[in-house]
Amino acid sequence: MKIAVEGCAHGELDTIYSTIRYLEEKEGFKIDLLICCGDFQASRNEEDLRCMAVPPKYCKICSFYKYYTGEKAAPVLTIFIGGNHEASNHLQELPYGGWVAPNIYYLGYAGVINIAGVRIGGISGIYKPKDYMRGHFEYSPYNDNTKRSVYHIRNLEVFRLKQISEPLNIFLSHDWPNGIWEYGNKTQLIKFKPYFEKDIENGDLGSKPTGELLDVLKPDYWFSAHLHCKFAAVVPHSCGKTTRFLALDKCLPQRRFMQIVDVPHNTNLKTEISYDLEWLTILRLTNHLLSVKNVNNYMPGPTGNEKWCFKPTEAEKSDTLEIFGENLVVPDNFEKTAEGYKGYKMKNVRQPQAVCNPQTVLFCKKLSIDDPLTLILNLDLSVDNAAEGATDLSIDRTFVDSEVSTTTPVQKKMVLNLPKPVNDDDVPETEELQNPETPECVQSPVEEAADEPNSSKKFKRRNASIYQND
């Protein structure tokens, strides 16, 4: 299988697909799959742009909306993970993955899929220690703080990924695994990005949780982006396996943002996305660990008194397979949940209200798991309160427009203390020289900008006993 791997997409799908078409014509081969390693920017309209953590002057609509509306069709099956410059309200509709446009699939907060026998896993977002142990409490409209914390990875997804025991062919993360520089040309990396040197010396470059995942999962390939440079490494594991790591640049002229790799696959299978049985079972077994509170959410461990190992047994996987009728092919059930860009600027654009996606509703109902948004928004779609024929998948506008409260009532005698807005110091951007004769791709610097405040709302919580105050 010929796979095109792309670094930071920054919404420039037209440019990326044009590059693929150029390579196919020049080299005489056909690309089977496109993988994007974050900063995809699946912005459908101007409201989505207000949910991106970038200054207003960099809120460019780019070209994704054309594929969302059907104006254009993705010429190759495309999968992606989220980064730190995303239309977060859109991606939050699909916490367990789903179609953002025909032929374009998002892996979710974390996920594993199969394509023609190639097993691909990934985790979205970047690592920030202060948010790592929190629940998925954010929703649109975001305030200045939650607009950024929403794309920070959480310990729940890392814990779930650590339950995987079957081999992975490919794994994706936006930021690099911590320590990866030791297995490549560190001198050349520092020469190209001098300001990395101090972080490398302090052991701070990259993500510590994804570094742990690299040691546990040991995939054949690991692809990343985020730091806007190409870097290759070969990581040996004690078991004798090796992982080939590759980070790629952002979509800009004269930059190394794409690589073609050949990965063995099952030629008897169609190039289509199927759910991964082991991953589905892990989601089902760990649903009770989901938190939507802005407090520390501790994962179970060997020193505790509760079950902490959720590696699926054959019997548990068999039960999951039965739930899906032994058909794990992802249904082609893309459905628009917002209007597409109209081609002109609108006045008084605001962040949209949160919306639950029918794909997620169907998936959660089938697997008997919870959608974080339904728990936050107090909809009757949770596992314990599934209502037949429920169609209201958005929150009431009067609630969206209500005043901000410093506390969110969660349960009797329990309150949720919201922190003051704090800006993240994400990866600094460097000035890029661009060829004026080459089409430009919009980049998104990591400056911070304030936006609309978040709201608060009462919500129900199943398995509430595991969310008692510390």
C-alpha cells in the first residue's frame, strides 16, 4: 500500500491533493491512502474559525469546506488526527472518530482502525501537564482558556492505548515522543532548529505520555508533525523490534511536508476503513473511566483496589464482534451538522453552540458507551438514559447566551471550580521564506487570542461514585 504521509495540513487540502496528483503523474504510481498528522483545520464555516486558537488575522477558511459541502471530492481516502490548531467544536462532535467529509476520516481523541490489513492508531492534540489528568469538560462556545485546553491530550486516552496488546503497523501523534532525538541526527536537528537545544538538554522536547506509548506499543512506523521540520529516527526495542519514526514539516512551499511510504497490506481486502475489534472492546470496557469534569481524573493502577488491566480477552472481543454483527466496516454515514462556507464574509460571527453528531450517537448507542458532549449538555442520550427517537442534538440557545458562572453545579454537594484563563506557550513559529511563484499555504502561529466566554450547565453523571470530591 502506498501511503502519503503529511505533516501539518493547516487546512490546505487543495495544495495537498495537488501535490499527490503531481507525484502520481511524475512517478507513475497510485496513492492508496493519505495520512495527516494534525493541524488539519476542518473548518466548515466562519463560526468554526472562531473556535480555533489563533489570532483573528490568521483565521483563514482555507479549502476544507469545499470537500465538506461537496463542491470538491477527496481524490484519495484520507485519515487524520487533531493538533493544536483545529476547529475544535467540529472535532468534538466525533470523540471516537468519524467522517468530517466524504472520504475524509478523523481518528477521534484516540483511535485504532484497520485499512486492508494495515492497523493504524493515533492520538490527537498536544501534551500540557496542567490539563493531562482532567476530564473532557470543554464545549463550544469556548472561553480563552478552554479554547486551548480542549486540544490537550488526557490520561484517559493514553491509558486506553496502553491496553493494546496486538501489534500496530502505524501510529500517529501530533507532537513528538519525548526522547526521540536520541535515535536520529540530533546535531542536524539542532542546527536546523537552534532553539530546540535547551529543551533537548533539559529533556523537555516532545511529549512524555507519547514517549511512554512508543515504549509500550512499539509500532512499525510512527509519524508526527508539530515542530515544523523533517526528522527521521530508528528506535530499537528490547524485544528486538524497531520503530521507524518520521516527523514532517508544514504545508508550505519549499518545505518537506510529505513523504511516500510503502506498507505491506492484504491485497485481498478493499482499501476501506474498518473498526478495530480490540480497540472497540477497550472502549467498551473502560467507559466508566470517562470524566467530563474539570478536576483530576485518576486512572486505576496496580497499587489500587479496583481493576486496572483492561486488555481484552478473546471472549470479550467475541462479545464486541457479536454487537456489530461481525461486520466491522465503518458505515459511510457522513452527515452535515453545520452549514458550509458561503464564499463571503458574514457579519457578527460568533462561536456556535455545541452539537452532537449523529455518527457519534449511533456509534455510542451500538457499543453502549457515552459521548462526552451528551454528558456535558445533559442530553438524554447517555448509556443509562438512552431515549428512543431523541432528535434534539444541540443545547438550547438561551443556555448558550447565559452569563458565565465561576462554578458549575455537577451533582448535589459537588462543584466544579473553573480556573482563570491561562494562555499556553505552544511551539514558537519561525519566519519562513516563500517562493512568490509557488502557491502559498496559510500557517497558523501560536499566538493567543481571547474570545467568547464559556457557559455552565447542570448535567447528569452515570457511575457518579467514581467522581467524588478529593
